[in-house]
Amino acid sequence: MKDWTALAIRVLNGEDVTDEEALEILTCPDEEILLLLHGAFHIRKHYFGKKVKLNMIVNAKSGLCPENCGYCSQSAISTAPIEKYAFMSKEELVKGAAQAHQLQVGTYCIVASGRGPSNRDVDVVVEAVKAIKETYNLKICACLGILKPEQARLLKEAGVERYNHNLNTSEQHHPSITTSHTYQDRVNTVNLIKAAGLSPCSGVIVGMRETAADLISVARSLKALDADSIPVNFLLPIDGTPLADVNELNPRYCLKVLALFRYLNPTKEIRISGGREVHLRSLQPLGLYAANAVFVGDYLTTAGQESTADHQMLEDLGFEIELVATGHAGS
């Protein structure tokens, strides 16, 4: 039986987890999961205590995307019967922020489908962010696709603290997921937003036929990119998408994945994201012994669980909601 706490102490002392140890995390015997999570919590508690950051998404533009990402119901190749609409108005985005504020959300995420935003889309976000900051003072994360440098500058000046652009999977596996843009396109976008002074948020989607080596590779890539926040999504196979028949996850493996990202990225925000309700199921609370953030409310085209259930889960764990102070890009 492996001494997971000893590994956690080594991580806290600045040692890197080896590829062999990373594989041991993902293949940890089920009867050792609580010990694995105890080690993960040892790291998590050191950097984040028992605080949990809440994030909420507003789907600012739905569908109408020219990309061919195999997991996405909004892509050009998807036949999923989703609602499709053009970019929301400033007023609609501010209304979503009001709901986020009511739910004690620290970070409000403005997400839009598409390869990248038009200048008009960016102008709408800029005006909405200014109003949200004035009224609710929420931390803002934008996720609008591939940006131009000038667009990144405008978002930063408006008060956007963070920008999300997920790597999604490893460089090796990326061509199996999409061919309409490259893995390097995604890396370049993360580097561009860092250069603009925005806090980089970049994560993964687990369960897309990737190998353990792919997960270890992308976890290391995110560390190399110095992503401040790492959302870990679990694939929701959606009818009408190329990955509709993929269902290879179980709650215990999902916990091991969350532990992997904590051991390999000890100082970073690890966020349990899309698919948690379906794949972690009754083990959702255990995920927060490795992760320190969670999405509440609905996702892009799929529903989450009731926010009151999330608040109850945190109370039952004895954890505390962290209300994020704005003005610090890395916070």
C-alpha cells in the first residue's frame, strides 16, 4: 500500500511527482481512495484551507459555432437539439450577474460559442463588465475563444480578471477531438492572455477516450503554462455529437483524476466543473478534498444541480464559501 501522505509531503517540499507516481494515482486501488484523497487534502489544505470558490456560467452565445469539436453540442457537426441564439445584450449579461451575486458566487464566467469573438461581441462584454463591476463587484472570467491582442487588452482594461481557454486534452490526443484548430492554437491563446495581464484559466475534459498518459501529459502542460485555475470537466456524452456513445467514467476514477491534478498542480485552483453531477454522483463531496472550487448552476447546454444542494454540500463538509476579492489577477 502506497503512503500517499508521504507523497503529499514531498510535493509540499517542492518535489515533482514522477510519471510513474502519476500513473499510480490514476490506477490507485479503489480501497485506497480515501488515503489518496487524504494526501490530496493535505496539499489542498496547506494552500487553500477549507475554503471553496464558487463559479457560475452565463452562456452568452449558444450554438452557431464553425468548429468541429467532437464533444460539443454547439459545434458545426453537432445535430443536438440545443437552443441557438446570437450574442446576449449587455442587460442580459448584467441580469445573470445579479443571480450570481445572490448565490454568493465569487467568479462570474461569460462564455460564448465560436472560434473567437467579433469586435462587437467584445464591446458588449466590455460594457457589461463595467456595469457589473459598478453594481456587484464580482470577479469576471471571460471565455470567448481565440482572441486578438487588442481584444485581450480591451477586456483587461474593462475589468476582466481572468480568461478561460481550455487545452481540453493532450497534444497527442488533440487531433482525435478536433481538426478545425490545433493544440498549438490553444497554447498560443493562453500565452496571449497572459501577456495581456489576464489570469489564465485552462483545463481539461476527461472521458474522451484519452489514455492515462494523455491526462498526465495535459496536467504537466497546464503546469508549464502556469494556469492559475484548472477546470476539470467530465464528458457528458450528448446525442448528436461524435462522442455520444462514449461512457467510460465512474465516480472512483473521477476522484483519482481530481487527485492527480492536485498532486501535479499543488498551488493552483482546481475546479470541479461540467459533468460532476452525472459522473461523481453521490461521491461529489469527496471531490472537494482535492479540488478547491466548483461550478454552481447550469453549464452551457446542460443543467447542473440546484444551487441550494451545492450550498448544503459545502455546509455538510464544514467548508466555507470564499468570496473572491476583485482586483488581483492571480487570485
